[in-house]
Amino acid sequence: MNVVAPRRGFTLIELLVVLAIMASLLTLVVPRYFQQTDKASETVLKHNLVAMRDALDKFYADTGRYPATLEEMVERKYLREIPVDPISGKRDAWQIINPENGTGVYDIKSGAPGNDSDGKAFSEY
């Protein structure tokens, strides 16, 4: 007499329960993930602005004038490269602020539209 061993495996109900649990967990995790990526982009934007403003100050202290363009700061090795605006994803989206009495790059702001997670406009950074 042949004894057939019972088949091992999961039933359809067990698989559906596991999938339902995974879907429930994902509905909690995914929104928080996107919030964290937005916050990370805001932090990178603030850091990029601080670094570029510091380079502008050093350029002015060394030369007695403001650079004509951001590219001049790269050419003169005050910046390795023009940073990417992490909100817009572009290197050329920066808003250049000229000094009151002339031309050049006195300050720089983000050109990205919209507001951060606290409601402050990106262009106000």
C-alpha cells in the first residue's frame, strides 16, 4: 500500500492574509518615505546655499569685487561646480541677486517654485 505524503505549501487564504498585512504596512510606510525625501531635498538646498554664499564672501574678500557670474567662481576655484538646485533639479535655476551699486553676483536664492514643508517659499531661502 502506497502512502502519499501530504503536500506542503500555503493555502490561498494564508497567502491573501500575508498580502493584506503587507499592504497595510506599506500604506503606513510609503507616505513617510516621501516626506523624508522632501525634507532631505530641503536640507540639501539649504546646504548648497550656505556653501555658495560662503564662496561669494571669500571671492569678495580676496578680490574686492563680486564675481560677474557663477561660472567665474568655478573658473577661479571658489566652487568645484555650480551645485544643482535639488528642488528644481537644475544647475541654472538659481536666482542671482546683484549688488545695489553694480553688477555681479551679490547673493543667490533658489529659483524653485513652491513652498517647503513649513510653508516658506523656496525663493526666500
